[in-house]
Amino acid sequence: MPPPVHPGLYALLSIAISLAALAVMLRRKVRLGRAMVVSAIILAWLLGATPAKLWDSLVLEWSAKKSGERTPYLFLSLTSLVILVNILGAAMREAGIDRRLAPALEGLLRSRRAAISIIPLMMGMLPTPGGIMLSAPMVRSAGDGIGLPRARQAAINYWFRHQLEPAWPLFPAVPLVQAMFSVPPGRLLAWNAALSVAGLLAGVAFLLLPGMPPRRDPGPSGAAGGTWANLRAVAAALWPIALAAGLYIGLHMPPAAGIFLGALLILLVYRIPRTRWWPLARESVEWDFALLIGGALMYKLNLDATGAVPEITDWLRSAGLPTRALLFVLPFIVGFVTGVTMPTVAMTFPLLKSFIGEGEAADLGLEALAFSGVLCGLHLTPVHLCVSLSTTYFEAPLIRILWRLVPPTVALAAAGWMLSLGIF
């Protein structure tokens, strides 16, 4: 009789089957939200995530996690955020704000490539789940204005939003790693900042430089008004996001609340007729977003309820991989499976601590390699909400977005390996 399959290997195969089913459904033009829900149900069946287990996991969340980390809260807050971001985008279009942003940034920066990338980079300083939708309306408007394909717009928006994540202390994974390895914050950030720099350079090389459309006449809403007119146009587009960021960081107010306030103020300041308010809101609501978020959260809940991720990590440790390969592959796979940075770090870095060390003896080159594995897994997984939301919002095929992310992701992985070897 052949030996039984290792539980970790079985979990990996189950995940592969559910993701393959997702790919088939998308190929057959099934809406992404519905496909994600069906994929999560398939995974639940394969892993034996019964309703009782899922309920027990939710009960455990209620007692062990903060309110902002619980699945029901995440579903409501994320769904509200993406709907309100759509409404904010509609209000900005109604007021004519979005049409002035791209020409104004081009006039200020003298570069369309910088204009299309700096928005998500700036919005990436606000680490909120589903926050990619904060910059999506402006990137889509700017990209459409210069004739950029939607799949490339989505890839640029996604990539540049996440490049501050290794070294921006507002991302909770950063202080967690610092505390876990007992190293000074400055030392950790110096190493991880190298990953941010490498990611930015890779994004420029593979997403911005090749085949940028030729310059177009900016027309009457262009940058001819001078520096101050351009600054006013940029400020008009960014202040609602700055308001949401300020309320979130300063007062810990949910981002959705700040976005709601920003949208309301735009409607009032620009005197949008109240007869247009309800049609704008109605046209902006896309219920497939709710299914998408629910399916992604159910996917993660299946893994939590069945203990699949620890089983995967156990199997990888027993496979006899070389140290550097293990340091990269383990976070990569868990990041690919979960699509979330914080749980990936919390699940895998304690297992890697014996290889990396702690305190003065910690080899932060190896830590950078492990963090690059986390990032590369997140960049390429369809489970990550930012990738999934981009697919729906930019109306671009998932495979085309992910394919554009492969070259910069490979470059980021190479940077992680070079840091672990002390090459730079």
C-alpha cells in the first residue's frame, strides 16, 4: 500500500485545483466575484471545511482578534470602501476633476510616466485593505487620457501602490518583523528599503518605459494654465484622499468614512445638482465587488478553519530544501495562497527565525530575501484583493494583468537573492 499523502501536500493540491477552477471560470467569462465564491466553495469541500468548522473559526476570531481583523467586519468595511470609492470617482468625473489631473501632473512633472505612477505610490502610504481602489479612478482616467491599455493601467496601479510596503512603518508587518527579530527599526528599514528601491526601478523598467503611447494634445483642460493652475488641479483631485488618510492615521477613522465625507464635500463644493446624487450612487454600485470580497475572505477562512497553512509549512520544511530556497519559497507560497501580507509574515517568519537569527546576530540579508518571497507571492496571486479588484474595476482580463507583473516580480526576487548574498 502506498504511503498516505502528506496533509501539507494535499492542501497544496487542493488549492491548486480551486485556483484552476477559478481560471477556467474566468476563461468562460464568468464574473470574477461569482467565480471567486465558487472557487472558495470548491476549496472548502476539498479541505473539509464544514459549516461547523467555519463557524468555530469565526467564533475563535471573535475572541482572539481585534474587531478590525474579524471576517464580518472586513467584509462590511471593504465592501463599503469599494462602493464609496466608486461613488467618489463618479463625483469627481461629474465635477470634471479627473479630466484635469493627468495633464496637470504631466505639466508639473514633465513626464507622463511619472504622472501615471506617482498617484498609486502616494496612495500606497495608506495601508488599508482594498485601498488600491483609492487611486484606481485617477489612474484609469490618466491612463485613458494617454491611450494606455487597461491591463497595463491596472498593473501600474497595483505595482506602484505596493512598493513602499517593505519599509513603510504604517504597514503592520514591518513593526511585527522588527519586534520578532529584536533589531533596531532603522537597521531593518535600511535593508527593506533596498527592496522598495528595487521594486520601483523594476516597475519603471518593465511597466513604464516600454512602448509608452506618443504625446497627445492635452486640449482645453491641459497644462497650459501654468504651475499654479496645475497645482490647484492636482490638489483638487488629491484632497479627498488626503482627507481620508488624515482621518485614518490621525483619528483612526475607517477609510470608508473619510471617502464618504470627501465625496459628499465634492458634491456640495462643486454644486452638483441633488437630482444627480442618487443616479450617481446607483450607477456606481457594483454588487460583484461584494461577491468578490466575500469569496476572497471565505477562501482565507477555509484555510484558517482547517489549519492548511501550517500543514503546508510543515511539508516544505520536511522536503529538504536548501536554506535560501526555503527562506524564499515558504513565504512565497503562503503569500500566494493567502494574498495578505500580515498573516503570511505571522505564519512563516517564526519558522524562519532559526535560519535568520535575532538581535545583533540577525542576518537581515536573509530577512530581506524572505520578505521578497512574501511580496512576490502577493504580486502574482489572483487571491490578493488588490489584483482581483483591479480586474473588475479596470475591466481587464486577470491573466493579462498578472502576465505584466511577472517581469518586475522576477526582478524583485533577484534583488532579494542578491541582498541575501551581500551583492548590494
